[in-house]
Amino acid sequence: MPRPTLLLTRALPEAVEARAARDYRLRRPDGPDRALDAASLLAAAEGCDGILCAAGDALDAATIGRLPGSVRVIATFSVGTDHLALDAARARGIRVTNTPDVLSIATAEIAMLLLLMCARRAGEAERLLRAREWNGWAPTQLVGTTLDGKRLGILGMGRIGRELARMARGMGMVIHYRNRTRLPPAEEEGATFHADDDGFLASLDALSMHIPGGDATRGWLDAARIARLPRGAVVVNTGRGTTVDDAALCDALRSGHLRAAGLDVFAGEPAIHEGYHTAPNVTLLPHLGSATGEARDAMGFRCLDALDAALLRGEDPPYRVA
């Protein structure tokens, strides 16, 4: 029996590609390693049994509606699924899986890194040195603030949020959180739950965002909510770029209402809002949340576990989201 044909839309970690090549006939798109537009994806998917895609690939309803009939399963190399039209996949009978539970620590580390960089003005300091403008130590140069004793608000207390809370407690921070539902006391570990946005935001020195994308959360951090944060607060986002009103955030940074912001995700990646290029008190990272060897291998193996179940054994795949 011939091996199933699998489309890899992106280059993947070496161990993941080696396992995929062992069990599948691999198809790769022509051209550079980048997110695929609809035409390129549809051309590459012709004759494929499965697709292993990544965030940014054009798998909206129109594209999924035009996928060849041979495609039975799509595995996305991500936890988030906002780049996938899940209802369209269900309508076509195409199963969709993601990669839960393996990148929580890696992403929480990036959120903690951004909090530290914002508090201690590390981005500004690094740019000062690279520009050859540092003239030596001075008592008032780049004075930041300590995280010890500060109130960290975690918006979305899922796996990543709880990992960040664990790390932040080690830095002496006091944890507040906003969630759709309150956690059991054992999972709260002393954190303060807020049932409304106003009380939550007003109580914080720093806000870390971990909510999913989509229409329900688009532009959640807007000018009104930013205004509810105390003056001098820090904002960090490692969740979804679409949840931030970029213009409002840049205005708050320029006015000094916010001390700093740290961003690892952006609406419209790889393009970012023009204001971030010139704001001195923002730290920018190129979507590094899951970028450890351990996490990326585990994500790829989650994808292959699901594909193996569906295409090699005829079973319902694990990690199914549609």
C-alpha cells in the first residue's frame, strides 16, 4: 500500500521532518519558506491526503472550500487556530488538529522576559549600546523599576497564564487574574480573581495578555481599557496580536500613561503597526513564544501523532479541534 502524501507548508525541525519522511511521501511548495497564499497552497495540496500547516497559511473558508477532495486531515503547527476556518473544514468533513500542552512553559518564559525587559528598560539599553551612544555609567541613566512586590494581572489564566504566574511569584510579584471562569482554589495558589474588567485593570502594575484571537477579542485592549490601567503600568502580549488596538497602545506609550510595552505577536504579521518602529519604550520580539528546540519538536510530533492516527491507522486523531 503506498504511503499517504503529506503537504508540509513550511520547513520544520530536523527531527520532525525525518519522522515525516519515514512515514509519508512529502510534498513541499516551490519558493521561499513563508506563509502560503491561497493559490500556492491549493496548487501544492493537489493529490495530498493531509496538510501539515502553520500559523499564517491561508486556510480561510474560501480556500478550504476549494481544497482537493483527497485532503482528509489538516494538522496545524500551533495551538491557535484563528488562521483556520474550522466551520468550513467541518462542512467538508476535513478533520483539524492542533498542538496543545507543549509550549506553555516556553511562551510563559517569553512573557517573563518581556516583563523584565520592560521594567528594566533593556531594549532601550541594548539599542543605546548598538548605536555607540553610551558614554558610561550615570546615576540617572535608564532607571527602571523592580518587579518585586508589583501586581501582575494575567488576562487568560490558562496553561500559559498559570506557568507565568508560577514564574512571577518567584520574582516576588503579586498575582491578579481575569478569566471567563474562576479557577479552583488549588490552581489559584493565592491569586486574586476579578469578575470584571474595571476592577481588574485598575489594580495592576503590569498586564500580561494570554487570550485567543477572533472577533470576540479583536481590539480588546483599546483606549478605554488602557485608560483604566494606572499611570506607569506595563503591558505585555504573547497571546494574539489582534487583541490589541495598536494605535491606542502607541498613543499611551507616547503620552507616558504606560511605562512600557513588550510584544511578541502582532496583527498582520510579519508587518507590524508603524508606530512600534519609533516608540522608544516598546520591546519587540518576532513571535518567539514557542521558539525552543524542545517545544518545536514536541509541536511537530503532536502534528504527526494526529496525522498518523488519521492517515495510517484510520482512527479519529488526537488533539482534534474540528
